[in-house]
Amino acid sequence: MKVIIGQGSCGIATGAKKTAAEFEKQIKAKNLNIEVGITGCVGTCFLEPIVDIYDDENHLTRYVKVHPEDVTEIVDNHLVAGIENDTHCICQEDANVITKQKRLVLRNCGLIDPEDIQEYVDLGGYKATEQVLTTMTQDEVIEVIKVSGLRGRGGAGFPTWFKWNAAKSSPGTEKYMVCNADEGDPGAFMDRSIIEGDPHALLEGMIIAGFAIGASEGIIYCRAEYPLAIHRLEVAMDQARERGYLGKNLFGTEFDFDIRIKAGAGAFVCGEETALIASLEGERGMPRLKPPFPASKGYYQNPTNINNVETFANVPWIIANGGEAFGSMGTEKSKGTKLFALAGKIKKGGLIEVPMGMTLKEIIYDIGGGIKNDREFKAVQMGGPSGGCIPASLIDTPVDYENIGKIGAIVGSGGMVVMDETTCMVDMARYFLDFTRKESCGKCNYCRIGTKRMLEILERITKGEGKEGDIELLEELAEKIKDGSMCGLGQTAPNPVLTTIKYFRNEYEDHIYNHTCTAKSCKDLFQFIITDNCTGCTVCARKCPVDAISGLRKEKHLIDQEACIKCGKCEEVCKFDAIIRK
Amino acid sequence: MNDYKELAPVLEKYGKISGSLITILQKAQDIYGYLSKETIEHIAKETGIKAAKVYGVVTFYAQFRENPIGKYLIMMCKGTACHVNGADFIEEAVTEHLNIKDGETTEDGIFTLNNVACLGCCSLAPVMMIKCSEGDETYGNLTKDTTKEILDEIKSRG
């Protein structure tokens, strides 16, 4: 029997380490011969900390939301007496969250110990690499990827084989295989979870890709904000080197390949290939004009191929199962599966993997369990600052590159932030513009100054100081910024504004002409009002930080609107739902 | 006057490898907590890279700081999921409780507040990470009250 505790960043944040320590302590105290191990992200973040108990026949019992104080009963019942514990067992509905998915990239996540290469090898790991290095030519590898139809998972969806082929065909003996793990999209954590849960899948993908283009060095450009991911990669690389999977003469062939990690320093623009290369060279991460493309002149002017973590993680599976098997999943032009980070106002947030072409509705309701507090679904934001907000009316849209692109958003790297009726769409646009303005590298005038001007307009509108013509001005600026920017950051920066204007124009108009915020989220455009539900319990008056609430005990209270700072404390503490936003 | 003894092995190892400036700056910041004008000039001198260029890199990337920070660094997540789930309220709670704004340090030198783009724990939004020399701890599903409790608990550690 063994006890496995999910320890990705999310699990650890909910206290998984403390739970694990408690299990170890009690198992030791009771002298039980049971191993306590770790695994990466299970994907169902809303159930963390998650404890998996495998019996000797490898039958799994999953306990969820297990905190240190819950450990004793599980140890006594399950580990000592051998009977399943009544509480904390995962319910069928929550278990379905995983069974409704198609887990290909995530096949090992939440199953294996990411810090033990043997567990990866036991499940067929490094077989694909061996097959490629000992039996295939570079062209054959690229052909398999071509047949599979794999497209870049970082956002743009460019055919992977095409990039590999270009880098392979470029003249030069020194070539580089770079992994973009600088997951800068706010609201996305797919790459982090893959690395934390199954780092060898990434390494294997890079080795195979490196072989295909003729590179002998790989570089992983990873966010510095992901210390655990970097640690697990380092452990994985050391173990791979010990076994001869990285280094010289891999699998007894002539092929040498090693990988190093370069920690990024925090710049969203480094998601752009040429900016990422500048950053690898120790420069400011500013993009340059293409062509020449990195495939011919990249890292220190050498042919360089850059792919995203998820793209690489698909590769070993494709090699092992064939391009046709991968191509049979998904839609006509978008093959395979896609990972999404489901977050925001959703009941069952977490990391999911589904076949391309599944509708938004299936993802949000069947897998995500619907909207928190059963509120009304308003929109889903896809693609982060480069993407757009998709309204409820388009919930039946299949999620693939073509269909999502058609309605003004992008699949992006896979962030999916769900919004309900309390989210203001003008504020969302303001939020993203604030982000892109800060992250603009400053090279192109339209991006540097244009995003600032757009932000100023949006700030005015959310303060109730919008003017007639603001919407048209935003649209005009948006088009000019798209045209006048050199890289993807500027070209897509206006998307959150354009999609919210397209689908939620009435909200902009409400802010500008009626000085109201439909979602009651913009502070300057609503008031807190006490209704007749008030029992005069005085809690709100006591908690108000500015003494803006008055009233006698057992009588209805009143808020002094002049004094109120709209901190929301009264609304938070009222037990009678007597405080509303109007 | 700092003799930069701790930084010497870093410069020894990376100083001559081109493209290592960011790595050197990261390690220098790990050692000294921030990158002062003197540190920047020292690195420029030792690597032969112009000080203006080093400064350009320092100011370009969000990770680099030019001012000292407190014992505990509060990294307040402002990612999309956190924003939708009320990260602004959590930031307000920190500001009210410690009287510091984004980028500021408390007078007693215990806390520094930094807003960050995304910590990647979106399902637990709103989230903050608190960093200190003993390691990082991430706190999720925050409310104004739990945020204040967490800060009080850390403060009581001294």
C-alpha cells in the first residue's frame, strides 16, 4: 500500500505539504510499512489537498480536501483497519471532471512522482526517444509530426512540422532548440502544471525535436515566478543525465544533446520569439523585425526553433502512437487535444485537457460544473491580454483555432477565465489594457503610447467620466495600434477592448451616458444601500472603517453616501442580505 | 563600501560567458536583496558591459529591484482570475493593515508589497505569495479578514 499526495504549486498552496507531513508522522508512530510519495498536479485544483491511496493491487481510493486534522481518521480507518473512510472520499460528480476529459499530455500528471525518473520510464517513458534516435531519420520524424497535424500550443497555432523543417533546412552546424516556458499570460498555468507534474515529457519532446532539426543544445526559458517548476526540471535533467538520456552519444548513437535552464526575469513581451532570443542573449527583451525568422537566424544568429511546453509534451505521445492516431482527434484543421486553465467564477476550476472542437458549453458546464453560486454566465475570456471576451450567446462555439479566431478571440496558450453577471466588461478591458501598457517594450510608438491613451479613456469611462465619441475613439486607436505595431503584443493588445465593444457595447454606453455600471463593480458608479431586510443588528456600523453607517439598535440603519469609501465591508459582514449595490 | 566578496564567484563563473547578464543580475539580487547603483556599476566594471546597458536591463524586467525590500516580500497576484475574484480588495486589505502601497516597505522593514502579473495558482484566486529567506509560502482563497490574519501571524514571528 502507498499514500500519494498531490504536490503541484496549487496543492502546496492549500497545505498539501502539511498534510503529507502529518501522514508521515502518524504512519511512523503506528509503525506501518507504508510509503508516502508525491505526485504533480492532479488537475482538480478545487479539491486540493488530494490524497491518493493505492492498495497492493494498485486499486485507487482518492480522498479530497484532506487537511492535517483529517489525517487521523483516514489513517485509522483506511491504513490500519483497511476500510474506506466515509468522509473526504471523492464524490462521483467530482471524479467525472477527470473522466470527461481526454488526457494525453496530462497522461502522467497526478499519477507519477515527477522527481523519480523510474516511474516515468515504467510507463513507457523515453521509449519514443530511443525509437527516434535508433531507427528514424530527421525527415521521418518531421513527417510523423506533419501527419499528426500538431500546431504550436503557445498561442498562434503555427504548424510545428513547418518550423522544424525550416530550422532543419537552414544552413549551419550550430543549431538550438528552445522551449518557451515563460508563461506570461495572466490566468494561465498549463505549462507550470506540465513541468511540475511530468517534466520528462517536456525533456523527451525537446530531445526528439532537437534530433529532428540537428541541434545539440536545448534551452528552457522558464519564468522565475515558478520556483517549483525550475526545481523539478533540474531534478529531472540530473536523473536523465545519469541514465544517459541527456549528454553525449544518446542511446549509443552519434547524437549529443543537453539542455540547460535559463530563468526569465519577468517580461510578457518575451513570449514573442525574437524578444525571447534577445533575453536569452542577456539583452532587454525587445522584438525585432521578421524575417529573418529564428529558424534561419536566431540565438546568436544560429538557426533556432522555439516551441511551447505543451507542444513539446505532445511529441513523445505522437511518436509512440503515430501521427494518424493524433490526427484522428480534434477537428479538421485543429488536431489533438488542448489544455485549458479553467479559472475565474467557475465551480470546478483547474487544469483540464479536452479534444479540440469541444464546445465552450461542454467545458464550462459539463467539466467545470457551471458558475460559482449558480450565478448567470456572462462571458469567458480566452487568450489573455491578446485574446477576447466571448459572450454567453456564443457558448455553443466549438473550441478550435478557426472557430475561436472567427469570433474575435484566440485559443491562445489556454487561459480560460469565466465571468458572471458581477464582472464589468469595461473594467475587464481596462484591466487588460493596464497590463499590456505596462508590458509594452516601448519600441513601437503605437503600442507604447496608443495603449496608454486607450487605458486613459477606459479609466475615465469606469469612473463615470466617459464622453460621447469615446467608443469610436477607442475603435480608431485599436485599429491603428494593430497596424502600427511590429510584434504580436501590440498587434493583439486592442483585442480585449474590441471584443468587449463588439459584444457588450451596451455596457460601455451605460457607463458613458447613464453613469451606471450594470455589473455593479465600478466603484464610482454605484452606492451601497441598506434595505428593509435590516434588523438593526449594528454589525455593519461597528465594522465600517469610516463610521459612515448610523442607526439605533433594532432599527434600520443608514449609510452616509458622502462619507462612504465603498470598501464593501458592510456588505461582507451583513448576515441578512440587507446591503445591496444600487 | 561593499567589497562584493559574495558576488566574486558569480562573476568568475558567468562574467566571461556572453549572454549571462540577466543570470548575474539575478544572483546579485539574491545575495543583496536588490540592485543598488553601486552594484550595477560594479557588475558593469567586472563584465565590461556599459553601465547604461546594465541599467537598461535592470529597469526593463519586472523581477529586478533598485531598492531594498523588507524581511517578507508580499507578492500580490493581479492575474486575470485573481482580478475577477477581487484581488483589488485583497490589496486594499494589505494597504489598510500595513499602510504600504505597491512597491513600498513598512517602516519597521518587515513587509514589502509588490504586485505581480500572475502566480499561476488561478484556481485558488485570489492568491498571494509571501517570500522570505526561509522560502516561499502561497496563500489562496483569500478574503480581507484572512489576509489580515496571515499578516498578523507573520508579524508575530518577528
